[in-house]
Amino acid sequence: MEKNFLPIALNISGEKILIIGGGQSAWSKIQILQRFDADLEVVALQVCPEIKNSGIPFKIKAYDKADLDGYLMFYSCTNNPELDARIAQDGKEAGVLVNIHDNPALCQFVSPAIYQNESVRVAVSSNAKDVYASIRVRNEIKEFLESQTDKDQNNEY
């Protein structure tokens, strides 16, 4: 069955979010999520230096289903298809929102390309079909909005 993701904005400020995996893809997700003041934690067998030095709490250990307890959502960044499939199933059973990095077929949610300027936030999604198209459209929107701001600032009243 084809996925049909609902674009939605969630308040994750202060919410517990788990990142499973400690490599560069996990670090990329962390950098995005930090902008939203979420309570992040990492579980991984190995953690890259950026995560170690970020101040984000991490546990060096193998994933266990019990790790999901108490989280609103999680991102699996293990790059291990068999483990990711198990983690996705565990998340659904535990009632925790599931995102498996680069595998939308296993995801319950996907993250859009985001542009923010003060209180205006624009999110562009391709229903998990073409992340690069989402990024391109987001950048076009960004350029348009910033050009409108420049025009407004140059108008004399």
C-alpha cells in the first residue's frame, strides 16, 4: 500500500525524542531537531564525535525495545535494514511515532524541508517520494519570501 503522509506541525518543545544510531545521519537529524527544543537522547553502539561533543545524552549500547518507553517519537538511523524493520515494528507496537532514515516504507511520519523566518515557517513535503524536489521548492519559497522582504524594506511610505 502506498504511503499517504499528512503534513502536520507538531509542538515537540520539551518532548522526549529518541535517536537510534550514532553516525552522521543521526547527527544530521539531531541538528534539525535541536532547533525545536526537543528533549533528545541517543542510543547507539558507537557515537560520532559530533554527538559526543554536543551535550546530547547518549547511551553506548545495543538497541532494545524497552528503549522506546516514554518517547513521543524516534528516528532510527542505524543503516541496518533488518534492525530498522524490527525497530519500526517495535515502535508501532509501543505507540511511538516511527521514522526510519531513508526508508519511508517503514515510516509513520517523515520530516519536510523547512524554511523559517521569524514566526513564519514553511514546510514542503513530497510525500516521501523526492526529498530533493522538496528542498528545491523550499529554497524557491525562501528566495521569494526574502525578495519580498527586501522590497518591503526598500519602499518609502
